[in-house]
Amino acid sequence: MWEDESKIKWDQFLAGDNNAYSWIYKAHIQMLFRYGRRFTSDTELIKDCIQDVFTGLYKNRKQLITPRNIKVYLLISIKNSLVNALYREDRYTPYDSEAVPFALGLSVEEQYLDNEQYANQQKKIQEILNILTPRQKEIIYYRYIQELSFDEICTMMDMNYQSAQNLIQRSLKKIREEYGSPEIFLLILTYLAH
Amino acid sequence: MHKDYTKYSADQLLNDDYFLQSELHPTEESRLFWQNLMEENEPLAAEIEIARLLLNALEKDTEIPSLTSTEENTLWQQIEQTNIETERKNRRSRIIREVFSIAATITLLFAVGWYMAFEPKKQGTDYLAIIESINIPDSASQKVQLILDNNEKMDLEGDEAQLEYKKEGQVNVNSKKVELEKQESTQPAYNQLVVPVGKRSSVTFSDGTKIWVNSDTKVVYPVAFANEKREIFVEGEIFLEVSHDAKRPFIVKTKQMEIKVLGTKFNVSAYKNENNMQVVLVEGKVEVNTDNKNKSLLAPNQMFHYDGRLQKGKISTVDINDYVAWKDGYYQFHHESLNVILRKLSRYYGTLIYCDNTDNDLSCSGKLDLKDNLEDVLNSLKRAIPLEIENKNESIKINVKH
């Protein structure tokens, strides 16, 4: 629905409708800003990159086409802009995609904050997440937080379907192995349930 | 209808679309489906719990601080501002491109009118584009030219051609009515007056304002002034007697200055290749805005002098006749440098007069009657400064005697 509306607005924007342009900004700005925070804590830099992306769209709107997926298109644009600003001083040397840190933290549930078991469990999950490579974290983020399809993830991460599948498979396996036997977790869960 | 999940482990579940869909966007049906599976199969229930644990443990996007609405708005304003600048730059480069392409064909087609019709609203840049697309012939044998909105070029006879736009739309040249083809158009139509060296001209507009146009000058103006303002563009030198109209300010634009008045008499000198520009006020009040964003108000007998290279303006009190007498057929100078005088005479008579030792600091005061021919004028000048006049082919060389 959201994506469909974005596409209509995008077409209107390309036809010269500035209200549609403003709508696209308002509809995506918070998502893009938060996405940027995964790569850096420098909020000013994120804002600069968002500005570059949107003014770039405006400048080139006569040459643009409507992308298959607006959200993915904007996420990629912000990522490229940020990565260029952060790590690619020499734009002709390909950067190491594994080297770009990606923050994937833990949800904090206020109601359990005082609970020691909960705290231990959080610590454990954090440890597991920490053994993931940035790229594995990124794919988990796209899959579970942005809820992108595999096709979209392939586009985002510039890889083919099989590689994307393999990457997420490996990440999940790693997590699963670190959890240990399910029985231990059942105990934790039973405890939490009370 | 669903797969057999019996042997699924947590990581497989996490990679399963239906499981994810059920977790992230549960429905009553999906909730019941997984609940039943968990009751039937304890090991699977454990795996499901682990998968859920991971999903719930991940920091949600909504937990990351977002931009405040002020930040969001400020950023939007910056984006819009940048876009406006981009538009302006695009427009400028488009105009420059237009001008180049037009300049290439202009000698054949005189496509200026078309150009003006094409971009009528953006006048600031528009005027310059029009002006720069036409060459002023540098020979005195050329006639004063009127270039009409429909690209048509008209020669105006005489050294001091007079042009008059009547209120009812009639146009007179040297007091004789001329037939100009009327063009029905929603766009404002522009005319351009091109006065070469050695010639002068005058234009009376439909509102009664009269301008005297000095040699080597181009003036662009709308055939009929707009309702809210009267605006003309000039490159070169003109003297104006603006008829008073409080509702429609009269604006003279030059490349680097904009002079705004209600009704007054003043002289504007802004030649293309000279860095020194002047506005000299005879009567009334004018406001001068320059490209360094400064605003200056002039009182009568004051001169605003602008150095285009340094972008610096200065106001001083002057003898106005030194600057405006040309319209009455003479030049008057007070301690004016020889170089400036020779440059003015070159323009006026359409003959290049040059002095080899330009770093001379000779200056001169007095009057030169421009009704006389150049030889007489130079002879008058010779009485004030010890000069030797040498006639070259088309030009005159001046040697200063020491």
C-alpha cells in the first residue's frame, strides 16, 4: 500500500509535481535517518547525506525513472552516500564492504530491566550478535527489521539470490549454535513467564 | 496447506517466510496455527521460542531516536534552498547555451525576438542574453538600429535618430509615423535599440519618459510597460527624464546595477568594457542597487561611482554638467584625465583615438562642442594640452609633447 502510493507520488514528482516530492521526503525521512544511524552516530553527516540524496533526485529528475521499489532505492542511495562520505576517500578504489560497520543492537524492554535472568539473556544475545560480521548484521537487519524480501535484499546488498540466502543461512546457523541446546532456553523462558 | 515444520530448527524458522510473517504481522489464524504446533511438539516449541527470542531481542527501528520535527523541517528547507539554486544555475547555463547557439545564427536570422518571446519572465538574465547576442558594429558608417520583437531589423536614419512610442501604440521615427507589424502575443514584446559609435539617439516612451542614448549603447525595453513597473535594460550610456508615476517605479537595469526611481532626471553610464560605472542625479531621488548587494540613495548633484571589478560603490558631489552635457551636444570636463576624454570622443565620433603613453597623468578642464567635427574638437583640445595629432588610416594617434 505504502509502496504503491510512493510509486504514484514518484511518477508525479518526475512529472514536475513539487508536492509529490515533498510527500516522498516526509514519508521516508525518519526511516532513512534511522537507517543512517546504523552506519554512524554522526547525525549531522546523516542529514548532509539525506540532503544530497534528495537534492540529487531533484536535480536529475528529468533523467530518472521510477525504481522498482522506492524504499529500497532510497535506502541504497543513503547507504552509498554515507559510505562514500565515511570510508571511500578515494572513489576509484573499491571499498571493502565487510569493513563498513553496521550497528545492530538489542531491544530494551523496560519491564524486565531489573530482572537478572533477562539481563543475562540480553548479554548472551549481544555476544552472539557481536560474533556476526557487519554484513551478516546488515542482512539480518534488512530481513527482520526492514522486512525486505530476498529479492530486495539482493538489490540492497548487490549480490545474487543464492549468495543472499547463504549469507543469512550462515548468520542464523551461527546464532543457533551459540544458543546451545534448546533446553537451557526453555528454563529461561519458564522463568520469564512467571 | 502449510509445510511440515516438525523438524524445523530456530534458524530454519527464521528463514521461513510464513513464520516471519506470523511473527511480525500475526493474524488470528497464524497465531492459532503456531500455538497448535507448539502444543503438539515440544522440541519444535523450543525452537520457535528461540527464534522468537532473537526477533524480539533485536533493536527495533522505532527505538532509535528520530529527527525532531524542527530538524525535519530545517533539513527540508535546506533541500528546497539547494534546489532553488540548482534551478537558477540550470537556467543560467541554459541561457548561455541558447545565446551561443543564437549568436551563431544571428547574423542571418536576427532571432532575438524569438528568444525574448521564449523566455520572457526571467528578465534579469534575459536582458543580458539579448544584449550579448547582438554585436554593435564598431564603424561609424553603421546606422542606428531598431530590432523588433519579430526579429525584424530597422535602420534609423541620421546621426541623432529620434524614436517615439505614442500612447495609442503608434511609433514615430524622426517625427514620421512608421508601420510596425502588430504581433498578437500574450508574452511581453521587447524592442532593442542599438546605437553604434559616432551616433546618438533618443527614445520617448508611451508614458512620456524620454531617454537620450549615447554612442556605443544598447537599450532593451518592452514595447508596452508592465502595470506594476517600467523596466529597461542598458549597456552603455543614457540620460533619462522619467515622467512621474508613483504606482509604477521606473527601473534601469545594467549588468551590475539596478537604479530605481519614481520620476527624475539622471544619467547612467555602464559600458561593457569599463569597470567604472556611474549614476549621476540631476533632479529627484534614485535608489541604486548593485551586485554587491548594497543599496545607495542619491540626492541631486550626487554621483554614485561603482567599480565593477572591486565591487565597490562611492558617492560624491559633482558638477552634473560634466556627466550629462553630452545630451545637449557638448562635453564638459573638470580635471578629467586625457585618457577618459579620448575614450569619450572615440565613441562619440566613431573614430579610434589613442594615445601611446597611456600612463600620462594629464588632465584637462573645459568644454568641447560636439557639433563641431572631430578635427575641430581635437584642435580645441590642443589649446589646453600640448598635443600632436597624427592621422593614421582609420584612426588618430595622439602624441603628448613634453
